[in-house]
Amino acid sequence: MMTGLIILAAGSSSRLGSPKQNLLYQGQTLLQRAIQTALTSVCHEKVVVVLGANEGVIRPSISDQLVYITYNPDWQEGMASSIRLGITELLRIEPNIKAAILMLCDQPFVDPLLIYQLTEKKADSFSGIIACTYRDTLGVPVLFDASYFPRLLMLQGKEGAKTLIRDFPNDVATIAFPLGAIDIDTIEDYERLHGN
């Protein structure tokens, strides 16, 4: 089953004060790390990176990567605009794509095995949404069957993947990903990451 992967990296990192996409962890920026994970995963041929805020300082560090980089001029609207753009770009690259995984760059412990587990769970179940579960929540990375693309293309403003996870609970299967609770929103989060 052909699955694409969209890395949503258009946010302005307002709580951090500098672009989190460029924060270094283990010798790579968070975004480089997310891209490396994507390119060494089962989705490696169809990886879309959505940039927005701070594109000028982020793009140079990833321009040599074998991914489709697209710019979201409406990034200030919120997550929905980047999801819409990512799905549109994925369909442009591969009109017959069967599913898409949404991923962020601020969860440094996402690895190719987790991406594989999402696709395997999709293959083994009849569920159209495969979400990760951590700290009593369901969230990203999350896989959506192509049947959900029209709904994803209708998202608005701050709406994200959780909107669909909440609206279609009976069609959601889950993968346990405890380390998904570690994401980088503040400088304290970043310092804690280095303390681990």
C-alpha cells in the first residue's frame, strides 16, 4: 500500500522564541532528524515537507534532502492550512496514493520503526485512522486512509489531525508511543531533552 508522509514544519515556534525546526539534537536539527526518519522509513519515496514561518532560515538546511519541500503562505492560519497543502502536494506527486502519515518535527523520538508500525497496523486492521497514543491522548504521528483526504482538505484554522480522531472514534486504531509525549515547545522542553 502506497503511503506518503507529510512533515508539518510551518509553525512560528512562538513559545520557543526561535525556529524549533533548527534546534540541534544529536548533531542534526530537529527537522533534519524528522526528514532522515521519513527517508529511512517505508514512506521514503513520497515525503512532503511543509514550511511556512522562518522559511528563509530553515530551507537552506534541508534543501539537499530528497524530499518535496513546499511553502505554505497561509501558515498563520494554523495547522489546518499546512495539512491541506501537504495533502494537495502529495496527491499532485502521486494521485493514487492510498494513505498519508502526518508528522511533526518536534517529537524527536519518532523513528522509522514507528512509521512502519503505523503502516502495518493499517494493513492488519479495517480502521481508516491509525493514531499514536501517549499520556492519555491520541495524536501524531497519525495515518489517514485516502478516504479521509476530503475531510483533511476541509480543515480550518487551528484544527488538526485530532479533529478527525475525535469525530470518527470508531474508525481509529492505536499504536502505543510513550515517547510521543516528549515534544519541544519551550526552551525548558529543549533543555530537558538534552538532560535525558
